[in-house]
Amino acid sequence: MNRTFVCALLALVVTAVLPSLALAAYEVIVDDDDAVFVGSWSISTWGNNYDGEKHYHNPGGSGMETATYSTSLDYDGDYEVWFWVNNGTYAQDAQYIVQHTGGIDTVYRDQYNEGDGWHPLGTWDFTSSATIIVTDLFTVGSFVVADAIRWVYLTPTHSIQGSVSFSDSSPIDIASIKAYEYGTSNLVGQDETAPGGGSYSIDDLFDGDYDLEFTSVRYDTATIDSVVISGDDVTGQDVVMQRSAGPFYTIGGSISFSDGSPTAVAEITAYENDTQHVLDRDSTAAGGGSYTLVDFPDGTYDIVVKATGYATDAATLANTTVSGGNVTGADVMLNKVFKFIYMADTHVGDAGGSAGTAAAVPDINTLADIDFVLVGGDLTEFGDNWMFDQYKTYLDALTIPHYEVPGNHDTKWPEAGLEKYRDLFGDPYYSFDHKGYHFIMLNSGTWLRGEGSMDVTQFEWLQDDLASLLPNTPIFTVWHHPADAGSWALANKSKLLDILKPYNVIICFVAHGHSNVLFDFESLVGVEGESPFGPGPGGLGPGYNIVEITESQVTVSYRPTGGPTQSPWVTVNLPVPTYPTITFNQPTEDALISGTSNIDVTISGHPETITAAEFQFDDNGWQSMSGLGSNWSGSGSTTGLMNGAHQVQVRLMSASYTWYKSTNIYVENGYPKAVWRYQAGGTIQSSPAADAERVYFGTLEGKVTCLDLFTGNWLWDFQTGSEVVSSPAVDGDLVFIGSCDSTLYALDVFDGSEEWSFKAGGTIMSHPTVADTVVYVGCGDHKLYAVHKATGDELWSFSTGGMIETRPLVQDSLVYFGSWDSYFYAVNINTHAQQWRWQSPTSASRYYSAAAAWPVWGGNKVFFTSPERYMNALNASSGSLVWRSKTPEFYDSIGRSVAGDKIYGRSLDGKLYAYDSAAATQVQLWGVDQGWGWDHGPSMPIEYGGIIYTGCKRGYIAAVNPANGANLWKYQVGKGYMFTTVTTGNGAVIAATQDGRITAVVDASAPWPIRDLETYKAGSGKIQLTWSPKAGATEYRIYRAANDPNFTPGSPYATTPNTYYLDSAAGDPVNNYYYLVTAYNTYGESDESNRVGEFDKNLLNCKEKTSERASYRSSVVSLKRR
């Protein structure tokens, strides 16, 4: 029998597979492998099953088909009984029969609304053994599930107490005491003494017989056999441990100091491996030299070396092994406490940035005892190749190493993407070690955007990097965007901070604000640094910061270029407090919530008593929680939240500290709702595309991915040679997309095979446009290319003065586009010559180029917006200005109606506006606040099917009435940037967010068609139909016809609420039957499914149904991963 013993901690339900270790809190789990099944139970591997593999299910009956779970029990008494079920459309009144000491009880439990995990069945008294029977009887739902059953013993416990002393009165040795079940190796409890011995207590033991074992590194093992507990604590179990006869060995070596100090003295301490048990100490003479640690039996030990004024070394001699002889040569050099420079926002390429950086470098070279320079991003003004070269020239003039990360100015406009950065500096995120400290350099710059975000691949790397460190390694981090609550904050800051909190992070260095600012990043210290061309704090002038690490603290001091260095403005005492572990018991990560959400957390490892706790949904205001000590709980209504992705955050407070933790949930109270979600294996930085069958998108990992439009299932990947930030364009059987490997690809929509590729002269971050037989795409080499759609041959190109990012607009004989050279162009597609170009009359700055928004056409005018915050309307033929306005202010988002009579603009004041495209002046039709606040995100308003759809940087879709701007609905797709949405003929909106998530959202509507109808032989003359559930469907309609696979459906042959149907009248030897199924709800009936048939009059070729298919999945949205 598979009996898994687990530990119950406080009020938690915590399971851990420990097959050879019995802990004092006793419970038994019986999985489905050890249950006895009677009747037609099928195996399913879908969902979060207890063993991670499978569960059994039954479609229902009279209660005669059963799953029986039986076990012996080591203790008599009360047990709490639990059942495991995953999240599915299962029975809402499943029948359980409980055989217990007092008789037999029948109870009914809801398997549908409980969600993944353990759920309570009840509490009963059991003697020696227990049996639970799950039957096939229920009235509401699609299946009854049988997975695992658990019994948790509730009887009170007791302690074994005593004391330990050492025969030689050692003042430093520690004894470990372990209790085992009598005559076995099953560990049930343990404790240890203080140094020098003393009292111990092994708690939470049940009545029974136990053996005690006493161990200490230098002493013989002692035992006390058969200690019997019978209704009370046992005391007086005292032991004197005898010194071992050996042999014992020494560990020796020498200590030196990096600065050759003649006076410094080092202290060397030996610990029992992976513990804080001190075994011996020694000190060197002044100036260092030899040391000897004594009395070590064979084993592994940790040696820590400290000296005043030097960084402690706990790494060099960790895991020192003694094996049959003395250890010599255990040498360590201690490094002097050190200093480094933190410099931010150099902006080389801007006149002030170049001058300030050029002046700072020689000033740094005059300083003594500086080990290296860290630069926190915005190395350049525009990310041009020559600017990166110039920055490197300046910094390479330092006499010490320099380490840098990108900022938004390096990733917003780079003509070569990050290829130039990589050529000069390597990966945009990395780590290094220096004198016992770990430095983590992260990239918060986002491709072609100004706001900060970190991609999922970087987070995975960060978690691996942190996990590789020795415990308590001190850490400094550097990234560009602050993780505060400001408008320029890192979009996914909570994810980053939750990853960092369990580790010994001393300071998080950030930039972006060009000022010295001290932040509280959810109890992590954040320091923003001054720019070398800023005014400096208090008017001191441009400069940088000097960071000094001593044995007891870290200080940050500002130095204006040329000096003098100021007094510290930041002091962090060492060691920093260890961040406690906070665990969400409810809700679990990515839980689907409707109505009220229960919040339950446990905190451990906190230095002070928690006195209060609060939770909030997103940033919607803190609500109180109740609790005591380590467990806190509360509940809140989700009905006021828009449907979709949200964050639950808790904060737990003590007298001196506030600790934070967050988790993600999905709220769906009715419509709109997600019909599927897909988690890509990387970051998405552009808009998806869709046709009638499929969805296409690219990732920063260089992949082009295709999904099934109706299911979200993965269909194919195509790997390019670099990041993909280009949005795809679909035309017929081909999808066109650019890559930062300088290639435009044409891929087959069915299998992703390469039809052709075109090599451009630079990275392609533009979004291609297909018009007739030509694909138009911009490039980082400043050119617009026209490529033959069928062959990939270059037809012609047109040169500008800057990178081309936008999606070109083709209208009549002209192609319109902006370039990051400050000009907007119209080029004749027949002559390939410039028809006209236009530059803002109020600014020629590259900053204000109309190069990111996708231009639109209407009323013989071309419309576009720009970072200068104007909407511009030009005569499409001549390029003459018709009107322009920055009332209200716009940025990089513009769209048009299907008919072309309206132009839509998302303004920076959180509103969506409509203008008359035919008017000779700015004629506003309506302007309505959509609630997204100050926003210059890259989502263009798209009208389709009589609705305008647009996203925002806060991650939600707004559906708007084009007649008056009224909001129809909103759906929260994720956190951070949302790109331009895609609308489809089946009423879905496809949205992509930077966190790598693609989501299909529908409003209240008829269900989507079934795409995976299949038939199975289900016995003599019987056919079973199965299909996947469809979101929102309340009924499925089965249509049948004889001998005609192309039949026109009339009235339904049958209806069912289930995702299966058994046709018992299919065994007619004269006819072949063909089927189709539709999904139905109050909004209508779906399109027809695929058609299936028995294909043989005698049913001989129909597949046997042996296990549940994936199509039986719950209609609850699942998160697909690849």
C-alpha cells in the first residue's frame, strides 16, 4: 500500500512525500493505485492530480459502481478525513460512504466548486482500520472523481524531556537528540542542546514506545531504549556523553590580507557542516599567518574567517573534508572592505550626457581604493551604434573595471536592437562576484518602449542564479526603472521583488529619475542615483555616488565631479534582516475566483511578533485580516473588479517591520471571459495576428509561434536567429514577420515551414504590411524595403535618416510611414521616389518623430500621432498640413473606423476620442474617459463588428461603442503593456501582454464551435461521441443523419449538458450514421462542429474507448504551457 506520512504545521494542510520518515503528526494517504474499483471507471491524466499522474472518473449511475479506499491505522481515535479532487466540471453531490468505529455514514460533497487540492469530508472515530467508498451516484455534474483519500490523526500529543552533559565538561559541543518509533528507523522527533549541553524536549509525540539516540561530533553515540508515553509527558531522560577514543585530526593553514596589513588579526571558526554548531576557534598573529583547529573526526566542516576591516570569507573553506589525516594548506586571503562607484543615466550622445560622462571618468581615476564602476542604464541617448561606441570609449578610459545594464533610452530607439549592446558588453543581464559579495545586473529596458518591465526568461535566469548561491551570500542588484508606485515604475515589480525577498539583498540600485532618492521597495532598500550631467542634490553639480562596504554597514555618499565627496546620505546596517517566508494557502497561484475570495497566509522566520495584517486586490485599498502569530486570514468580494487577471497582495506588520507577498488570480463573474490562455516560453513584445483558423506571434526568444484560434492549442514554432519584436502579417497561406537577425521571413501558415527569407541590411523591428503582391517593411538600417510576396526578392528600397519601426500604410499609389529621423514620408510605390516628406513645424528633434504609431487614412488625409503629443492630419496627396492639435495630448496610439469616417485617438488623459476624418479642422465627435489614466502604451484602437477594441499599459482591453464612446466592457488580460489587439470573425478578441501570455476573450455571445468531435465504439451497437467543452455553453445539440456525411441538420437528434453522448441506437447494419454537434446558450447556437461517422455498418472500425481524452477538460479556463 502506498501510505504517505506527512507533517501538519499549525492550521495548514501541507503535504510532503516522505516514504521513509514518520513525523510525530500522523496521517495516512491512500491513492487511487491502492483503491479497489468496481464498475466502469475510466482513467484520466488531465488536471492537477494528487500523484501528478492520473485520477479515475465515472459518468454516473445508481451507486452500485464503487471505488473503495481501505487502510490500517497505527492509532485509535478521531481522524479528520479529506478527499482530493482537481478543478473540473465534476459532480456537485458526489456520494461517499464512511465506515468508522460507530457504524456507517453516507455523506455528499461538491467536487465541482472546490478547486484543486484537499477538501474536508468530515471527522470520525476509527479503530485499527478505516474504509471510505466513493460511489457513482450523483445528480448534478458530468463525472464523479476518485483520486486520493487522507486520514489525519487528531489525538493530543506529549513530550519526552531530559538533559545532556559531556564527560569532559566541554563548553562548546552540542548534542543532537532523535526519537524513533521503538525498534524501527522511523524518525518521529528531534531536538538539540545549547553549547555545553543542557536540557532538551522532543514534543508532539503520541502515546507509544520510543527509542532515543544522542549524537555529538566528538562523542560516542548514546541511546535510551523503550521510553513509553502513556497519557502524560515523560521527564528525567538524562544522558552523560562519553568522549570518543578518536582518532582526531587537525585543520590548519594560513591567513593573509589583501593589503598586506602588519596589524590585522583573523579569527577562524570551525562549524559542523551546514549548521551553526561551533567546534573550535583559533586566531592568527598580527599581520596574519598560521592557524590550527583541533579535534576533528572524519567528516565535513565549514570554516569561516573574519577580521576587522575585511570582508568575511565563508565560502573558500566551506565543506572542508577530514578523511583519515590532518588537513593542511587551508589558506585564505581576506579582502579589505571595499568601495565602488554607482553612476546612473550617462546619456552619451546627448551633449550634456557626453560632457558629464567624459568629465566623470578622469575624476574617478583620481580616487584611491575604488574597485569598479556600476552604471544603471540609459548609457546612451538614442541607442545608436555610434553612441554605444562612444560610451565604451569613455568608460574604457577608467583604470578599473566597469559593469553596466541597459535603460529605456538604450532599448526604445536602437537601430540594431540589442545586437550592438551585446557585441560591446555581452548579455544585458548577468551576475558577478567580488570579495564575497554577489552583484546581479538586470535589464528593465523594454524593446521600442519607454516603460520598464522584465521578461519571463530573465526571471527564470534570476531564480536559477539566486538558487546557486551559498546561504546568506550578500547581494547587490542593479536595474534601471524604480520598483515604487510612480508612473514610471517597473510594470512587474511585485514579481521581481517576490523573487528577491528570500535572499540577503542589501541594496537594489536603480536609475531613471536623475536624482538621489532612497526608496522602500516592499522592505528592500532601493537607491536611485544622480546623473553625471544633472544639477546634483542641493545644487552641488553633476556627479556620481561612492558605495563603501565595511564589516558593519554599507554607506552611499554623493561626490560631485571634481569633489569633494559628501557625507553619507544612505546607511544600511549589516546584516540586513532576513525576509520571512510568506505562503499563500488561499488563493493559490492563478486560481480562478468568482464572488468572494478567501485569503489565508502563513508567515515563518519573522524576527518579531506579527501584530496586524492586511490584503488588497491590485492597488484598490488595504483591507484588514484576522489572525494570531503566524496564520492570518480574511475575505474580500471580487464583484467590483473587472473580469480577468488580478493580484492579491498581503502585508504583515510587526513593531519594526512590514513584510509583503503577492499572488495572481483570475476573476470571472459572468462575461466577458477568457475562453483560453496560452503561456509562451518567453516574452512577447509585439502584437499578434490571426486568420480564420490560427493565431500567430513572436517572442524575444526568437520564436514565431502558431496556435489554434478556437482552442489555444500549440500548432507549431519557427526559430529565427534573434529576438522577434515585429508583429506578423497574414496573407493567404503565408505569414510574414521580421526578426532582429535582419531577416524577413515568409512562413507556411499550416506547418510553419519557411517559404522564403529576405536578408535586409539591419535588424527588422518594423511590422510588415502586405499590399497586392508586395510586402513592405522597415529596417534598422534606415530603409523601407519592398519585397515580392511570392519569391522574397527585393523589388526596391527607400532610404531615410533613422530606424523605421512603424507598420507602413499603403493607400492608392503611396506608402506612408514615419522614421526616427523626425520625418514622416510618402513614397510612390510605382516610381519608388519620395512623393513628399513632412517634419513637425514646432520641433525637429528625433524624440518627437512620428515613427511608432501606425498611420491611418480617411477623408483623403493621412493621420498620425507622435511623442510631441500632437495628432496630425496631412493631405494624403501633397503632404500639406490640414490640421494638428495637442488638445488633448496624444502619443503613439491612433486608429480609424471600418468606413474611414472616424479617426480614433487614445489620449494621455485616459480618454478615447473620435474625430470626423472628412473635416478640414479638428472636429470632435466624442471623447469618453476609459479609466486607464496617464497612458502612452502601444495599443492602437481597432474597430471590428461595430465595436472599438483597445488595450492599455495597465493590461486591460476596453470595448467601446463607436457611436458615442460609451464603454461596453473591460477585461484585465495581465499586468503591464498590452499591444494592439486582434479581432476575429468568431467574436473573440486576441490580446498579447509582455509577460508572454496570449488570451482569447469573448463577451456574452453564442459559444464557439466544437473542433474535436470524435466517435468511439461503446459496446454492441453503441457509439459514444466526445468533444471538448465550450465556455458559456449550457447545452450541446447532437445532429445525426444516415449515409450522408454532408447532411443539412434539421431538428436535434438529442441534447445533453455533458461533453459526451452515448447513441445506443447506432447498430443498424443497413445504415452508416454521421454526426455533428453544436454548443448552445441563451445567446445562440454555435457553428457546426467537424463531422464524424461510424464509417462501418457493423461498427468494426470504430475506435475502442479506453481512457478519458483531453477533450473532457473542464470549461474552466486552463493555462497552457509549452
